[in-house]
Amino acid sequence: MAIDMEKLLSWPFPEVEHAYSARDTILYALGVGAGADPLDEGDLKYVYEDGLVALPTMAVILGYPGFWLKNPETGINWRQLLHGEQGLTLHAPLPASGSVVGRTRITGLIDKGEGKGALLFSEREVFEKDSGRPLATLTATAVLRADGGFGGPSGPAPQPHPIPQRAADASVDLATLPQAALIYRLSGDDNPLHADPKVAAAAGFPRPILHGLCTFAVAGRAILRLACDNDPARLKSLNVRFSAPVFPGETIRTEIWRDGGVVSFRSSVVERGVTVLNNGRAEIG
């Protein structure tokens, strides 16, 4: 079944109420590699209930509408789906526990043509349930590799943030666990591409890949260390383009370039020398 553009643009997302506990916050942090060094006091506040602080990137799992793209009514071949871009704007520090409301909508589609795939753009706003206070706005681009040619517009596509043409100002290597994807999926993204070798093989991968949002969070942790003195309240936004998958167990090197309150960044897998996140842009307060 081909994509029906009008149907997708008006997809009926229910408002999602999401209550989460300190345990959930710790599980998320463990899933993105925090606490790997038990003597690292900078990471301890993300994984220990005494003085617990939420990682800013945890916003990506709050008020999540589920893997709705797997619904056959979308007309999307979900097995050929990839996460192309992710944006996060923080309006306030995330509480370590609480209740939030997520409101998701589709903001656009680009048809790259038959055999060339398509792009789907979405936005989710996350609010504190009781006060209505906005916490975060999330934007995402899904690459629909098998779904071009449905007659939608061919552009324009957003232009990526340019990486400065000079040596990086700083970098850090952060390892991922071999079981990282299996831990991360417990925070809500249960796409079998990240757990089932047969599904991964059908999508053209030799083994399950790490969630793009887990890689996103590893880069976020790197930026907290390199540009924010590990103070989560200083991170105001984080936007990136996914350029290649990470396999669980690989080491992610994040390089940054500082220009005032803007930090450009790029991440690569040390073992393979492959850039996995590109055109990254963060705003620091």
C-alpha cells in the first residue's frame, strides 16, 4: 500500500500522558552509557537516586506515541525506515520524576521519487502535566527508504548546519555496551531492528544496530562534558543529522567546535573510522 499523503499529515495522534519515576530516569541514563565508570562522580548524579538529575536528552522518550510507523495503515515499509535527523529544544530542566503530556503531529513530507525514498517530518511538544509548563520541543526526520513515488512535493528540504573548516576545539571518546540497544529499548523504543538479528538482516544490516536516539544521547553526554561543565541546565538545544548506524559495543568519538553560545559537533565510531552523527548544532547557556 502506497503512502496517502493527506492521511499521514492528518494522522490522529492521541495525547500521551506519561508518568515516570526515578527508576525510569536511571534506566534511561544507564541505557545511554552513564555510569560506565563507577568512580565518575560527574555521571553518578544521573544513575543514583541520591540527588538524581535527569539527562536533558531524556526528553526524547517522554510522551512518546509509540512505534506508530509500524501501523500498516500508514502505507510505510517500516523495515526500511531510518531515523534521519533529531532536534531537541529544552524550555526548562527535566524533573527527575513526574508526569508529562506529549502532543505529536506530522509537519511535512518530501517525496524524493520512485526508488529514492521519502522524508517525513514530525514534532512533539512535551508539557508538565499539572502545571502545563512546556519542557521540551522535539523534531524528527524519518527516512522512508522504500516509500518514494507517492506524488508528494519534492522539496524544499532543510539545509544541514555546517561544521567549521578548522580543527576541533575538543573531543571525547565514550564507549557503548554490547547490550546497549537491549537496555535502551526498555525506555520505550521497541523497534525490533535494534534487538532481532533477523529483522536487522532484512533491513540490510549484519546485526542489530543501536538506536539513533541512543547515539544522540551519547553525543549529548559528550557535549555536557566538553562544553557545559556537566551542568544539564546549560544545554538549551541539540540538533543533529544521522549519517551512519552504530553497532552496540562500539566507541563514539565526539568532536566539538565552540563559537560563543553555539557548539558545532560531529561524532564518529573509533573502531571503523565512520562518521555517525554530522552537522550537529547545540546551544549552550
